[in-house]
Amino acid sequence: RTSFAADMDGEGEATSTAEVQMKETAPTCCGLLLRTRERRMAFCAGIFSVLGCCFLAALFTVVILGTTTAIFFYPWLCRNGVDALGPELVAQMSSGASNILFRNLNFVDGLEYSELTGENLRNVTWRPPVPNEEVEIVLFESVASFSAAGITDKYYTAAAVPSWESDAPHDSAVKLIRTSLNLAGSSFWNCYVGNTRARRGIDAHDSLMRAAWTGFAWFGYRQIKFASNGDHGYPLLTAAMGAAAAAGASSLDALGPLVSASALGMHLRYDSTSDTFSIDLDEMGEYEPLPGFSRLGGSATFRAAGAVLRTESIHYGGETWTPGDAVQDAEVSAGLADGRWVGWKRAEKLLMASLLAQTNLVLHVTLVHLELAAVFQAVALHTFRAEPAHPWARLLAPFIHRSVQVTNPNLDLLFASPSAALHTLAPLPVSEQLRLLRDNSDARPASIKNLHMDTFAADRGMAQFSAAPNATVYFWRWHYRARTVQRLFEDMIGCWIDANTLDLDDALMRSWWASLQQYMPAVQQTLADDPSWLGGGGPSLDRASLIKLASTVFTWVSWVHEDVGHSASYFVYNPTHSPMAVADDQDTPGIPLNPFALVVNAYRTFVFLDRAKLLDPPPDWWFDDAAGDRQCFTDFQQALRALGDSDPAFAECGSTGFYSCVEDVETAVSS
């Protein structure tokens, strides 16, 4: 089989290497792991993949030997094994092993790749639902191997993945990840990932990326390929900092430019009395961090400086700093010269880490996956199982694609012990992550009304800043993009209802609405707060209420999921500007390599997955030619494509902006 190798400095396109022929019998060190046909997978990265496989075999040996002598053997292994190998080689071996996982996790639904170039050969093959296949709606506690009060006993999903979305190689890859976590146990986390001694300079961006990428061969780290937006956050934010400094901000200010231009701006609020913007995550300081890392938390205020926001103050740990103050900036500069974050710069990095944790845990995992996507698919499939060609079922099809298949097993991978969520979602123990999710759900329960982009802006006092793009004064780019797309969804849904002369009071529509009221907490919360917003909560929805409900869910499971999912590459691949964690040893210069390498591997392999896109060619079975509803979807695609071609807020994407380009946005929570 062919091995692909991308140049490891990330420049240019992937280049092909000589064919690597794998014998039918696996290498001796890996034989036990590769007995079955499913596990005799191609080693895409040549020698690094072999090393990665041997690494997994070594972990298996470690666990067998360590069960009886753990108290003596693990410290010895750490000192003479992992430490002796060095962080770079361990990262390379892990990246080599990830080539196997990448292949099986990405190429589903008929997606194929070229053996010569690694490029996609064709678009997704949309398989229609199997009529009369039973879909049972259950609490997550019925499918998870762990229990978390306020989470697994609150949110719903389907008891099983629909047969037409099942994928054996994907499932094998998920099982291999779980097996690796089980084999490694706490020894790997404590010895390697929790080791913050191996560091790179706080300005050594490329060195960090090369160390975390070497061994992965599908593409270079700067390439935009498959579902990866590439490593463009660092140059984009560096340029934005320069532009902000020219407008009067501190030249050292990274937080203001980042929340101005990226999806992290969704956390902003505006106070018209003081004419300031703010982000307040002080409450995240209540959660105990992982050993070796600083506590999260912090808050900041901003003022508009031309088209960007400049950070006016940062508060953390009982202290307040003022970026731009000559004395404080001099302290920060001296620390940077010594390779350390001090003063307000350290507080800025901790607030950034808190923003990423809030985005990953509360918005991405809990709201989009657990609260909205899985149950939205489960209810649709259960309701329309006997009539999958119902007009409303056909409209829902792209927006419920693979949501159960990705959410059910991932919940276990993230939170069941041993957990993949350590460092990859937040620098918090799993127990604290789950407590944070439960606390947020209790204190700020989601509602469909408050997720509608009009209400979302009004609640934050921000509506006036997303009216239209403006190059000279600040405008809320993230919200403008999301609200514009929600309007396109509204138009498409209205067109679809009219084209099919949809009877909103038929038995199946009433059943679908009743199930949402029963199983989706965000709908329940809206009916408790303002039932008139959803037509009074009666047995059926009127046209306006149905459009508001559906367009809001479509926006979050498709467009916003892309912002908090694949567009996270602009942050997680940028540890020098926006770290996901900050070591608590303030006197040691540099950024810990090991946890960063883990984060890169996890997102590259497990989060940034290639799936069906909004602008992919749609299948015929979505449409009824007699009704003419195909035109509704065609108009939507044309309008979205036009935004990407001509509107700077959409056209600045990929390597030129902090967002995925319109042609790369998924239809649903399918990754």
C-alpha cells in the first residue's frame, strides 16, 4: 500500500514517497495487535506508523507487567522509558499511529482517497433511511459507560446508530482509541502528558508545530485539506495585533484582536452606559486544575479602536491590569524577553485558555452535541420511521446526518475513565469538567428562543454591531455571519413548506413536535420562559414558529458547530498566542511540549473529520420533483456560495480569516 508524506515544515502540497509494501504477516512486535483483517490497516506514514504500532504494543506490555508492580515499575518506566525516548520521539510515534486512525475515521459514506495524491476522489454518498427501522429514544445514561448527574440523566439520544450510517472501519478506530486509553491508563497521562518539563520557547511556534506534527503523513500542518483549516491562526493573529496597535491598542495585546475577528467573539457582551465590551469567566476559577497547570478564570473589558477591539483591562486572581500602561507593558516585555508570560500577559493567556475551555466544553460538547444534535436526529428518525419520504423528513435529512453516530461513542471516549478529555477539552480533571457542565446547565439552561440569532444578540446588547460589515468601525463578525446564514435557512424552510403545501397539523408533524417537547430541554425551557415564541406550546406549530425553531437548530448544528469545531484549529494550533493551558511554574521559560503535542494529535485525528458539506451535490431522494422543492435547496446553495465569493466576512476564511470557508462547512454535527 502507498504511504503519503507531507513536508514536515508544512509548506506546499503533500508529496508522494516510494510505495511501501506490507507483507501479509505483520512485523513481530505488532503481530498480536494485527491478527484480524480489520486491524491489518495500511501504515500511511511508513516507518512512523510501524513505530506507532510498536508503541501501542509496548503500552500493552507495560500494563501487563505493571498491574502487580505499578508502584515500583511505573516510576522506573517513566525515568528509563518515556523520558529516555524523549518528548519528540514519543510525539512522533503517537503521530505515526494516528495515521491509521485518520484513515478509518475520515473515509465514511463512500468518501475515497487517491492512492497517489491522498486527495478525495468523490463526494459523500447519502444513503436513504431504512423504512420501518425502529429508533428508540433514550437518555445518554443508557448508552454511556459512566454516569454524570445533570448530564447523562438529562439529555437524550438514540439507543443505536441507524444501520445506514454505521461504518465498520470507523467503529474499529474508535475501539482502538478506547483500547489505547485503557492500556496506557494513568501511567501515560502522569508520565508523559502531565510532564511539563520539556518545553519550547513562547515564540517558537514553528518548532512546536513541527514537533507535534512529525510522523503524521496525510498532509503538512499548514495545508488546508480534508477537514483541516491548517495552521493559520498564528500568522493571522500576529497580523491582527499589528493592525490593532496601529489603531491605538498595545502592540502586545492578542486578546482584543482575537475576539474581534474570530468565533471567540460569541462570548462578548456590550454595556452602553460605559461604552465597553466585556467577557467574564471569573467563575471558571472555581474548578480545580490538573496538577502542574494554573487555575482557569478571568475577565476583561474592551473598547472599540477603529475596526477592532483593544483590551482595556484584564482581571485574574484578584488583580487587575491595564494593557497599554507603560510600566505594565515594560514588565510584560521583559518577561517575554526571558521566555515567560508575566503580569497582564499571563492573565491574558489564562483567560484565553478559559475561553477555549468554555467553547469546547459548554458550547461544543454540551450544547451542540448533547442538547441539540443527537436528540434532534433521534426524534426525526423515530417519528418518520414509517414514512421517511415525508416532506419534513426529507428537509431534515442533511441536518441530522451522523449526529448519533458521532456523539454516542465520543461521549464515552471523552468522559469515561481513562478519559480523552484531559487536556484536549480543558486543563481540568474529568470530574471538574463534568461539574462545570452541570453547573452551566443549571445556571444558564439553553432555550431555543435564546439561541435564535436575533435574541442571542439582543440578550448581549450586541445587535447594533452586526448590522453590516464595516472596515472602519467595529462590527461583530461572528454574529453577522451566523445571522446571515440563519436568514438563508429561514428562506429555504419557508420555500420548502410552501412547495410541498406542508400540512403542519398532520399526525406526523404533531408527533414530531410532541417528541421535541418531551425530549429536548431547550424546547422545554423556551415553553417555560415564553410559550408564545413557539406558538403557545399547543399540539402543533404554526408556520412562523416552525421556521424559527428549525432555522435555529439548523444554524447551531451546522454553521455554529463548524465555528466551535473545525475552526478551533486557529486556536488549538496556536499555543504561543492562544494556549489551551498554562503551566503553573511561572519561573520556568517556555511552553510545555507534551500536552500541546497531545492536543494537536487529538484534534487532527479525532475532531477535524471530513464529512458531508452544505455545498456538496445533494442526493435525489431529498427532493420531490413534482413539488419542485429541489429549487429551495438550490437557491440556498447559490446564495451561500455567493456570500463566499463576494462578502468579505465570508470570503476571508481558510488562510485569510479565522473561519472555515463556506464550501467546507458541514451540514450537521457529524464529526
